Amino acid sequence: MDAKILLDKSRNVGAVDSRLYGSFIEHLGRAIYGGIYEPTHATADGDGFRTDVIELVRELNVPLVRYPGGNFVSGFRWEDSVGPVEKRPTRLDLAWRTSEPNTIGIGEFAKWCEKANTAPMMAVNLGTRGIESAMDLLEYCNQPNGSYLSDLRVSRGAKAPFDIRVWCLGNEMDGPWQVGHKTATEYGRLAAETAKAMKLFDPTLELVSCGSSSPGMPTFPDWEGETLTHTYDYVDYISLHQYFSKKPEDGGDFLASTVELDRFITTVAGICDEIKAKKQSDKTINISFDEWNVWYHSNAGDDAAMAERPWRFAPPLLEDVYTMEDALVAGLAIMTLIRHCDRVKIACLAQLVNVIAPIMTATGGGICRQSIFYPFLHASKFGRGYSLLPTVECQKLNTKSYSDVPSIESAAVVNDEQGELTVFIVNRDITNKQNLTLELGDLVGYSGCTHIKMSHSDLNAVNTVALPDTVKPGQTTLPLSGGSISVTLDAASWNVLRFGR
């Protein structure tokens, strides 16, 4: 089968914000305890953080990490997580039915972020709490000194403020599962007043209001329109969340399902612009896609575990072991975000360690890069610059729920500072190789091409701590002739074509 990709400078989508490659850590399962923090581990540093985890986070070059949730934040009392550790109370977390000792709190997480070369993206509790709590937390974190809460932070050893720049106004408040769930009007009013107060403290803060938890929510897209009517003047982003799952009777839908992500982004961007027009505003609201990933392997077991054995400390929850096929879907999702970088400025792969994560650890033991680690790594390393929208000519696929789905999906990023061009490609066809011709068009001056590819004869192949290299990319070089290259794409494969000057 033959396919073609054409590149053209005129199809410039815009600059890729580095925060498109953010992630997320919640007080959930073994993400914190046994994930980033395990003081008895052989690699633990003086603060109890696993340095093997820090090394892989640095490898991914994650610019920001959303914290502390997630559903957890809607019952979070931030005061519990600061001050002397031995005096912090243990609380029962309703979201995940676990016991939270608050050993790791805001100060510790800020310290971990420094070690991992990242920055916190803080969420405030608008489920069980509101404006006053949010303002107190902001003062504690960002005021240098001279106020009660900032001086309290200084007295506890954190002389410099944490200077957190991006703040989420609650989490998934459209969801009936959320503690403190609200209607769109209730949330819109509370979020607007909270944002207004936070901007009075510091007008340079970037604030994110809650959008829909998925495009399948019964309140979508009315939720966006109603909440933005209240929040538009005070916030900078609206958040979206979406997870992809494979059902038993799949019929090819899994690899096609990322077309919904494209529609979701386009729809919400249109609603933002509609509210902008109604308000006659000069401001554009952009999108923070601050939860996205593949998530389905662990669902049934997690539901049973929470129902039968509540109030455990850091139980293994949401520990999906990712397949080669899952890596393709993750790659398709991140390419979609790159193609929408004109409106999606922040995105968070959910989550980072152990919990539906690219990094998996064994308590007291080793670590591995899961299959989804690699598409995210390649995008984070090579997807910085400006995005070009490729023109793709290929066969179309029909699945159980989708029709005319391109068998070849692609995104391209030009980095003029580094003299690099990178083209990301997934072959969705699970049975057929494809012979691809890539034409660089008016992108001239490049010499040679490196082809990074990842595929496996078994779509269910996985990496584990015991066998960490089952699914792993390889690399070859390709000749560039007359501004084009020819390459054979393996069936069901992730591909990165790298050009340099």
C-alpha cells in the first residue's frame, strides 16, 4: 500500500508551547508514596525521593506537573500538608477511599519539582471549599514575606516563595462522582469569584477553569458555554479531559478513537470564540488539556479494591500495564495536540508514575519505561518549535463506530533554532505495511534523515520491571533525495523522521 505526506511552510499552525508536554501527579495509589517518594529505597536521596524516578522524569523533560489532583483535590485541606511532618493529620480521602498521611505536601512537592527540573501546576479545592481557602493557599505559596501565611512558610524553612504561576480552579466539577459536584451555573459563579480574587493578588497568574471531563458527558457542550459566560473575563484557559479505552468488542475502534479528540478540541475552541464574540472581548481563551491518556486495563480491579478494602494507605490503583497498541493511541493523541497547538497551550499526560503512567516502579525494586513512554519522550524532545499541518494522502479505514479514518496520521514540527524538522507518523493499519513518500516541499536545506520506529509483532506486548525492553524503538538512517524520502512503515507502528541541517 502506498501513502504520501506533503509539507508546506504555509500550513503553519503556530508555535508549540513547551507546556504541551506537561504531566500530572495526584495523591492516588502509588503515584506519590512508592512512586516519587520511597525513603527506604536504595536510590532514595536525603529527602526520600527516588532518584531513579527523577532521572526518567528529567529524560522526559516535563515542564510542569499538575498537583495534587484530580479528584483528590476536591476534599483536600491544604493546611494539613504543611508544617512539621510529625504533626500533620491523617485524613480519609473520599475520592479514592484511601488513608492520606500528608507526609508529602506542598513544600515537599515543590522541592521534588526542583530536583526533577519541572514546575508545579497547582489545583485549588472548589469542591468542599472555596475563595478563602484558595486565597490562603496562594498567599502561602507565592507571597515572599510580610504576611501571616507567607511568614509562616518562611518560619518552616521555605524562605523563597514557590512562585506557582498556573492554577486550576477545581477539578472535573461537571462530574457527579466529584465531591462537591456543581451545576454549570454554580461552578461558573464560584470559579469567577475565585479567579477575580486571585487576579487581585497577582494579575499575571494563569488560571484554568474546569471544562468537560469528557466529550461523552451529558452536559457537554452546554457546560462550556454556561461556565465561560461567568469566568471568561477572569480566566486564561478552559481545561478538557479525555481518556481512551479498548472495549471487548472493539471492531478496530481503539486506534480510530483519537478522531474524537480532534472534534472535542475544535468544538470547545469554537464555543470559546462564540463567548468572546458575545462579550465583544479582545481576549482569546485557550485550552489546557490537563488530563489525557489511555486508561482501561485496571478499571474492574480498582472498583472492586476500593469497595472491598477501603481506607488503605497507598494501595496499587490504576496501574495499567501498557501494550504496544496503547503506545500507538498515545502517539495519535499527542500528535493531535501538536496539530492544535494554536489553541492547546498546556497539556498533562495523566499520570506520571505508577498510576496510568509512562513510568512504572516496583516498591523496593526496579523501574521501567512503559510502552507509552516513548511516543511522549519523542514528542517532548523533538516536538518543540512550530507546528506544520501535513497533507496526508492515504487509504481510509472503517471500524465498528468510525468511518473514513486515515490509515496514516501525522504531525510535523520545525525547530529553526536547532535547524531541525521532525515528522511524527502512526500507521493505524494493524495488518499492512505502507510505503510512504514524504515530500519536504519548500522546506529546503536539510540533509539526511534518521528514522526512529517502534513496532512489535504482538500488539499486546508490554514492558515490565522484570522485562523492561520488550517494546522499544530502534533507529536507522534514510537517504534524502530531491527533497523527498521513501520509507516503509511497519503495520501498527510509531515512527519519527528527523531531519537536520
